[in-house]
Amino acid sequence: MRPFHIDDSMKTMRGVFYPTGWMVLMFDGEQHAREAVRTLEQNGFGGDAMMLMSPQDVKRELAGTEGDDAILPSAGTEGDTVRKIVECASKGHHGLMVHAPHSEDSDRVVELLKGAPISYGQKYRKLVIEDIVA
């Protein structure tokens, strides 16, 4: 697992957080997030394919990347999605980013984490942000 950090490839041209090919999963506590990490590592995910996010990480890296819809309108909901992730972090939720570029990968993550206490989950596809239900 690598340290959490977003780079320019994880943002739109407007600077909005949009990590194409990644899943962002929020958990109500660090223990639940770490349990998810262990489950995924035991089933072939790991290395650079996962990043654990503390509430402080989310606030530091994502707050301010939701864009300003009043200045540049967007047809999408990426700004709202960032605000929801930051809102979860402000309540103490921890996050996990999982690189799952193909639908088979994200389907496998959902299956492996079925029943896990995911408080919020999104899969960032090329043109669509997909709700994740575990």
C-alpha cells in the first residue's frame, strides 16, 4: 500500500478530484478501513493499488478540489462527490482508495467487501462516477 497522495492525473482540467479507474470507499473508523485493506491484500490487491486515507489526509488533499460550480458550470457531479467524501472525513471516517481500472476489478472488490461497513463508496470511471453498494 502506498501513502495517500493525489497528483494531477487524479484531477480534471478544472482541478476537481476525479481519479479515473479508482474506487473511493469510506468507513466509519480506521479499524474498518484497515480490515478492508487486509481482506483485499489477502486476495491479490496491494502494492500501489491501494491508499489508506485518514480524515486529515482527506481534508488536506481533497478539500478545495471540488471546484467552483458558480464560475465554471459542470455537467457532472464530481464536485458534489468530493464534498460528500470531505463531509464523511469531517465525521471521522477513514477512506480507502483502490485502483480498479476494469469493471471486473471493481466487481471483485465489491464482492470481497460485501457486508463491510462502507459508509460511502464511488468508482470513478472515464465519464461516470458510479455508486458502490457493498
